[in-house]
Amino acid sequence: MEELVNLFHGFAVALQPFNIMVMIVGIVLGVLIGVLPGLGGANGVAILLPLTFSMSPTSAIIMLSCIYWGALFGGAITSILFNIPGEPWSVATTFDGYPMAQKGKAGEALTAAFTSSFVGALFAVVMITLVAPLVASFALQFGPAEKFAVYFLAFCSFVGLSKEPPFKTIAAMMIGFALAAVGLDSITGQLRLTFGVTHLLNGFDFLIAVIGLFGIGEILLTMEEGLAFRGGNAKINLRVVLQTWKELPAYWITSLRSCLIGCWMGITPAGATPASFMSYGIAKRVAKKGNNFGKGEIEGVVAPETAAHAAGTAALLPMLSLGVPGSPTAAVLLGGLLIWGLQPGPMLFVEQKEFVWGLIASMYLGNLVGLIVVLTCVPVFAAILRVPFSIIAPLILVLCAIGAYSVHSSTFDVVLMLVFGVIGYLLKKCNYPLAPLVLAIVLGDKAEEAFRQSLLGSQGSLGIFFSNTLVSSIMILGLIALFWSVIQQGYTRLRGATASGSQAL
Amino acid sequence: MTTGSSSNAGPTHKLVEAGITLLIALFGVIVIVGSLKAGVNWGAEGPRAGFFPFYIGIFIVASSAINLWNGLREDNDGLFAEWGQLRQVLSVVIPTAIYVGSMPFTGLYLASIVFIAWFMRWLGKYPWLTVLAISLGMPIVTYFIFERWFMVPLPKGPVEEWLGL
């Protein structure tokens, strides 16, 4: 009941005229970011973060989270119309979305995508409203060992659930931890890993890394493909929208399943991309018209879009209540909180009620505004897509440079951004995942602090991480996540063995 | 490394990946050395500064060794990229490096104008009028959005000082 009152206070905050304006600006910018190649959600939010320094934290987070919603919506536009996923999480949307567009049903596909996105997000927001305060009050009791266990679980899920080779995920993650360690050690106040370079005293800022790895790296990848760009046409009118809406309730089971998959994958930091693939895969196996998937089945658009948006939204739950972001974009938002002087984690729900509930209320409103904006403005965004890449690319590069500079007003950071860009290009080409690297830079210091404090309490014995039921169960969950693919392989092999064994009999 | 003139030639994926894995391992070694300098054992106030990164460094080296082994064992004769594609990538990296490197001296605006104009004219082959409109327009819009409305100062050079901005 208290939550409901808080939520209504939140709506009062979010409905202030300035905040509504900020919301609309954020959504429009977000869709643009989602539509343009080389500007992803994480990178876009990172570039625009400095713009919010002069706002109040609540307005700032509303704007940045709306950019995020917008980017989630925008990814679907390019997937369906151009067969080019604007974001990794909309790759699965191309499978059925693009064939639909080719059959002249682009309007239906877009309406289905946007509506499912909205449903997925709404489901996740309701879940956040109900669950986040509980998780936060539970997490208030966490000591350093439990805190480290949560980080451990987060990073193990990355290794176990990502589709990249596990040791590449580990290598990428450890590079992130190492970069986070550079500079001043927060516990002893000693300098380390700087090798006498004064620029490294403060370590590597993850915002620079995000802009370089995701922004510049992505542009370099696009350059490799050449500058050619194939365009398509899109029209959505009210009749098509209403007709599609009439059709959609028939897929409620797929919707619900995708929502659940999305929420689960979003909370564990697997993120929106695997969620969309998983949801698509299961829908294909289960649906009546499963054989038609890939040829332009509307259910094949509903499943991945719902899951991706639910996961993208649910990723904010651990960010708010535990201080552990569930996706790179959530990590950038967390970085924003730190810059505004707010400490993410359970205390936020106690000390910054207005901020937290304002944000949660803005999630409801932001997604509604987003749905309206994308449904009405698709032709405009599709037209922007037809602007050639040789104009877009230098503008994005300049924007990245501005974003990198304005984090600390340092031109050295801009150079660093380019270095990260080239590294990002090479790593991506070699199949190293970038998300765990970024998350490790963000969480490195906190994870290390928790780890060392726990060891201090136990005089250096690792037994502290298995000293009570709570911490051991989190650690064991982490270990299961870590070896998940091995367990799965073993299981299928075992089943294969028994199957062939029974055949032999 | 061989240089090929045909469009289908390029460095093999295996070779480049092995190189990158070795670079990552080297990075791990640097982290270990740096941690040793900072002290990896227990001091008066618990684990010393190098304690945590030391193990991180070991993890990097160990996982790189496995990645190297897996990469070399893999049956992948594909190309990392064709030379033509790499040339495309470098045609962005090199000018961006010049752009980024000149920023402290010329300021952001002048460097951006030249950079955008170069990119559009050279890679996009646009008529000069379009080139001028966009390369001048973007920095002006940037100035108003960042410096005027959101009060975010951007690096300025002699030209801006002369204009009194």
C-alpha cells in the first residue's frame, strides 16, 4: 500500500510539464539513436549524459531512461523496413519482420513490434514496481560478502549465458576489471598500474570506454561493409494499427511467455539480445504456425520484441535495488547516478524516494509516450534512415568526440576514445563480447572493495563466501550460472547416451 | 604478411585473432607487473593495492592461453577482412586520429568543420555546396545546444578567441 502512495507521488513528479517535455525529447532522441547505425542505446546515453549535468537528477534520469526506451523502440524500425538491425536485440525481429515488409505488410509488422514492445515494457515496469522495493529492503541487510556474491552471480551469468566462447567472455571481463583497477586504490589510497603516466591517475572512465567501444567501434564495422545503403518505404495509418491490434490478443500466450523470459534475462545480466533470441526460438518450437516462422509470421515479431523490451526494462531492477546494472545501458545510467551524487543500491529507496518513484512512474509514462511517438512518426524516422552514411558517419564521430570530451573536459579522453574504438572493432571482429568488459569497468572498484572487505573480516579465508545460507546460496547460484553451458552439454550428452543405449537394447 | 592486390585477399582470421590474443596476454602481464609493484601481499590494513589486480592479471593470461589454443585448433580458413575493407576502415581511423590529435590546438569547432567536410567530399563525393552547408551547420547547431542551452563548455582554439565566443 505504501508503494502505491509512493508511486502516485512519483506520477506527480513525472507529470510536471518540464518532465513531460524532457520525456518527449528523450524518446525522440532515443528513437533516432536506435535508428542510426553506430549510435546504440549505451553509447547514445553516454554521449548525451553531459547534457543533463545542469538538470535536477530526477529530470535527468527521466530524460536518459526515455532515450533508452526510444532506442529500444527504434531498433525495430530498421529491422523491419531495411533488414538492418539498428540494435543487437532487434536482430531476431528481422527474421519475420523483414519478410512481412517485403509482402507489403510493413505497417502490420511495425504496429505489432511497437505494441509488443510496449506490452513487454509495461509488464516489466509493473514487476519493478512490485518487486524492486522488496529486493531493496532485503538487500539492506547485505554485508560485504553478500555484496560480492551478487557481483559474482552477475558476472558468472555473463559467462554461462552469452553465446560467445566462455574464455573470451572471461578475458573481456577481466580486461574491464584491470582497467577499473588503474589509478587510485580506494581503500589504501595508493597509486597502482599508472606506470608514472599522470593522465591515468584517475583511472579509465567507463563513459569514454562505452563511447569508444560501442560508438566508434560500430562505425568502423559499418565502414567495412561499405557505404551503400538500401532503403525502403513505410506507411502506417490508423486503419492498419486498429486492425493489427484486433489480431494481437490471439497471441497472448506467446506474449506472456516472452514477458517472463524477458524479465528473467533482464534481471540476470544476460540482457535483451539473448532474451529476444530465446523467446523467438521457443515461440517457433511451440507455435501452431511454427513452420511458417521466418516467412513473415506476425507471431515471430511479437515474441522477440516483447522479450527484448521486457529485458531492457527489467535490467533496471537490479540497477536500482542492488546497484548492479543488468545491461550496458543500465550501467551507463548507473554511472549517471554516481555523477549526480546518488549512490545506487538499496539505500536509494530509503533516502531518495522522490527520485526512485519519479523514475518508476516515468517508465510507465515514457513507454506510453514512446508508443504514440513511434506509431505516428515512423515515416519521418524512415526518411532519416535514407540519409547516406557518408553524411551520418562524420556527424556521429563528431558527436562521440564531444561526448567524450565533456565528461571531464579533457582532450586526452578524446584520444582515449579513439583507442577504445579501434580496440572495440578488433575485439568485436574476434568474437569477444563487449558488454561484460564495460560492466566490469563500472563495477570493478565496488566488486574489489566488497571482496577485500570480506577477506578483511575473515582474515583472508575464502570460506567467508560460504559462511551462511544467504551468501552460499548466491555463490552457488553463481557457480551454476558459470558452468551452465557445461551442465547443459552434459545433460544432452547423457540423454543422448541413454537414448542410444535404449535403442541398442 | 603478404600484400594482395585482388579483392578477395586479406589477412586470415586465424592470424589476426592469434595476434590479438597475444596482445591481450601481454596486457595481462603488464597488469601483473604493475600489481607486483604496488604490492600483492597483506599489509597492515589488509590486502594491499596490488592484491586484486594481480589475480585479475593471472586470469587474463590464463584465459588468453586457452583462447590462443582454441583459436589455433579451430578449422577456420576465413579472412579477417579483405584488404579493401581494411582500407575503408583505415580511411576513417586515420583522419579521425588527425581530427582528435589536432583538437587541443585548433579547438573542437574548426577541427570538426574540416573533418566533416573532408569526409563528405572525399568519401561521399558530395557537391561543395552540400559539404559546406553541413560541415558549417553542424558545429553551429552544436554550439547553441551544448554551450548556450545546456552550458557545457567545449574546447576552443584561436579562431573562437578571435571571434570572441
